[in-house]
Amino acid sequence: MTLILAIDQGTTSTRAILFDQTFGMVASAQEEFTQHYPASGWVEHDCSDLWSTTAATCRAVMEKAGVKAGDIAAIGITNQRETTLVWDRKTGKPIHNAIVWQDRRTSDMCKRLAAEGFEETVTDRTGLLLDPYFSGTKLAWLLDNVEGARTRAEAGELAFGTVDTWLVWNLTGGASHVTDATNAARTMLYDIRKGRWSQTMCDRLGIPMSMLPEVRDCAADFGETRPDLFGAPIPILGIAGDQQAATVGQACFQPGMLKSTYGTGCFALLNTGDVAVRSQNRLLTTIAYQLDGTPTYALEGSIFIAGAVVQWLRDGIKIIRAAPETQGLAESADPAQDVVLVPAFTGLGAPYWNAECRGAIFGLTRNSGPADLARAALESVGFQTRDLLTAMQADMGGAESAVLRVDGGMAASDYAMQFLSDILGAPVDRPKVLETTAMGAAWLAGHKAGVMPGMDEFAASWAAEARFEPAMDSGTRTARTDAWARAIAATIGYAG
């Protein structure tokens, strides 16, 4: 029993990866699922898709590797955060589709609460901002808009959970209604300094606290799988939200260490140690991980659209057939073109937090074509990352950040990572193992199970596959960032 099964439940697909005790990937399986857009700015998932793809990929990876449940020491789970589910405690049946983190339907609710002066309380208790991104207002919307939901919730009949909670509930046959501190910290219902659900937040949003799961460390006993699922029970010993799991997987264990993950969105986390730094630049204060009852905090900047802009090139305007094509297109773009794409398809995240913004393109000419759009799409991620890191440096007293460690699907693009280094004016390190999110979940579970080494040895095993050094001159960098700033200002101005 030396293998660890990592479940990586993401926004567009679910993956299962088997790791051995030396952090080697033994096998993996992946399955995409349907995205639902019932109205403008609304994004939903069928709850059953999240569970069925999880069960299917776990079975597939075990079959591919030729292993049985008895060969697996533990399961670690990492998941898309803030996505909100509510289900019947007796039947396990969801009362509605899952409302995805990208969903903006509670914008008006957030505006009303902000106008009432509630954002200060939100930030003080949770480290977050009043934004539709987080779970709390999504849960309130479900209780207010699904017939009978509030009455049933107040009667104790309904359970709330983020995706990790939903998966554990199903894996354990309803025996465990639990979450970890990192996912709890993203709900807008959890007091990150006191380490408990906030009565103040729940009362203001009308959330019965009986709906909420028990909060545990990231490496803890979350229950064991039903024997019939995989042939024998497997303990679930690790959980962390995807960005926190990537922080662990990148071995960012020391204060000042910084990572940025490029998946559907982009998320940068800066380890601030035992200090919950309150941002003056509209970044989030959150929990990076919690071990042995002690939280380690982080500053986080969230970009809603990163890899999703490449999906838009493929599925929306259909100028590519597959994501890797963007590299060649971007390299062939006309240097004389200065096209800027602001991918605010579902609003702008940090440090702007404007839910009303929508995407915009600037600098088009008659000669602009697919190559210029591809380049602008990849570069938009670099510009947005620069905005985040500038805000982080300001919050930390202007100190220069360390080397940026990157991961996620878009980190595989040499063009995007070189531009990122150029526009930051700082080195960017890409690790040998890009699956750092799953790696983080695996280490949490494997360490708890006693089959993976401790934090120091794990950190020492981290290795870079490539380092990107800035090659852009300062004059060009200034001109490019000024053009981006004008585009951002115009996009916000248009939103009103």
C-alpha cells in the first residue's frame, strides 16, 4: 500500500492520477463534462457529472495501472473552489445544479450588501471581498430561489458543500459531511482567524449553520470509501482547494514564496506565514494550508479567465482546433500590430473586482488576423499576472517577490511563459512536474498515511524543468504595460 490516488476535480474536467511514494506519476485518466450557461453571466454544472466523472476516472486509472484498492494507501482530493452545491441529507439528491465559481448571478445581492456597509465585516471575518465569486451569496440564492429550500434547510434536511464535500459525501456513502480549512476559507462564511464558521456571516446571509460541513486540517481523516466503489475501502486523508493544493505541490512552504497556476483561470498565491496580511489593494487574505491545527496564510490574486481565453479562441471564434496551435500563431503575429485583449468575459477579478465588465479588444486594424488575436490572448494572461504581483508587492511593503513558480496547462506554452517573464521583468520557473495541483493533494494524503516524506524532504525534491529570464527592454515593457492599463481603464469605463 504505497500508492496515492489523487482526485483533481476541475472546472471543465475531472482527473485521477496515481502517484508512487517517490512522487512519480504511475498513471492518469481524465474526463471532460458539460458546461451549462442558463443565462448571461450564469455558469452551472450538473452535480451528477462531478460525481460520475470522479468515480469513472478513479476506476479507469486503477485499471490502467493494473492495481487494486489494496495497493492504494490513501486518496487525496483537490477541487475547483467556491462552486456551490446543496443536497438532501437523506437521499443525497441535489436540489439544483451546482453554481460554478465563475457565476455572476448574485452581483446585485453583493452590491446591496456593499451599499449597506457590510463589506468591512466580510473582509474582517473572512479575508474576502463582497463578490459573486464566493460561495456564500450563491448558497443564499439557492435558498431564496429553489422552491421549499429555505424551509427544508431550516428543518435540517439539506446539506451544503463545495465540490470536495460533495465528492467525500458520495465516496463515503453519506457517512462524512466534511471539508478542509482551505475550501471553508473560500465560502465567505468562515472566520479565517478564529478557525470556525462565522455566525455573523451566516446570520446576515440567512444561512442555517446546520447546513455546513465539519472543517478539518488539509491532512486529516475524512472517512473511507464505500467498499463497493473500488472493491475495498480506501481512506481519504488529504483535501485542499485547487490553488492551495498547487501551493503545496510547488513546495511554497516559506513566507515570501510565490506560485501562479494557469488553468481555466489564473491564481497567484504568496505565502505570508502565520500572519494574515490584510490587503490594501483588493487582494484576498486566505489560508494556504492548515496542518496540525495551525493555518499558514497567503495573499491571493484571482484572474477569472486564463486558459479559458484559449478555449474561446477554439470554441468561440474557432480560429484554432487545439490549444497548442496558439504558440505557432502567436510567434507568427505581425510585430507592427498592437492588439490588446481584455478577457473580462465574466467580469474582472483582482485587483479590480468589477463584476459588470465584459471582454474587449483594442488596437484592431484591417491587417489584424488570427495570429494577432492568439498573441493578444496569451499576452493577456501575462498582463493580468503583472497586475496581481504589483498589488502583492505593495501589500508587502514594496519588497520584490521571489522567483515565480508556475504550473497548470497554460504553463506548458513557452511563448506565454517567456512573455510573462518579460512583462514582469523577473525569472519564471516551470517545474519538472506540471501536475502540481494533484501532487499537492497526493502529498497531503501520502504524508498523513505515512508513505510520503515530510515537508522538508518534499520541498528538497522540487526541481525546475525550465527557467525563463526576462529579455524585454524596460522601454518596451513600460509601453506595453501602459497600453494594457489604458485598455483596462476603457473596459471598466464602458461597464459604467
